[in-house]
Amino acid sequence: MGKQNPKAASRIRRHGSIRKSLSGTAERPRLAVFRSARQIYAQVIDDVAGTTLASASSLSAELKEQGNGSNKEGAKAVGQLIATKCKDINVSTVVFDRGGFRYHGRVAALADAAREAGLVF
């Protein structure tokens, strides 16, 4: 196996540093965001129980026909979808985990859309 991409290694290191101080509970789960080159994913995680409570991505059945996971509109749609799924399971407050990514562009668009749809963080 070759050397790891230095950008990816730096992101993983940053994510580890962030995760030292963030943890999701049943009352206030963690909203984890992962962004690839083409898609964006969000999960609501209870770290105490080790379970994923809700998830949404640009590949979700509700959003797949839109096919715009690699732009801000797709990220906004994922943010709104994760917020509605959180409302369905009676979760209103979360801890935001940006996953080592800069709070900018698609990550910020997802977070802003989730806030507008009713999530508090």
C-alpha cells in the first residue's frame, strides 16, 4: 500500500482532535458530516449507546433523483432531510461534528439548512 494522501491524513488528524471534545448522547446526539468529492453524508449518532439514530445523504432515495450532491444545493437538501428525520425521532438539539472539514461551502450549507429546518446547535 502506498503513502496516504497528506490532505486526507491531515483531515483525519483534525477529526480525531475534534472528537476528543465532542460526544453525542441520547438527549443531545452528534451530527457527523462527511463530504466526498461527489457526495455529502450526515448521521445523527448516540455515542454512549454506539448507535446511529438517523442518516441522510445525497444518495438517499428521497434526494437521489436530484443528483446534486457535489454542490451547495445538494448539501442544503441533505441538511433539511436530516433535520426532518431528527424531528421524527424527537431530537431537537445536536452537537455538530464537522469531521475535520473546514466550516465552509457544502459543510456550512448543510449546517445552515439543518438549523433553518429546526435543529438547534
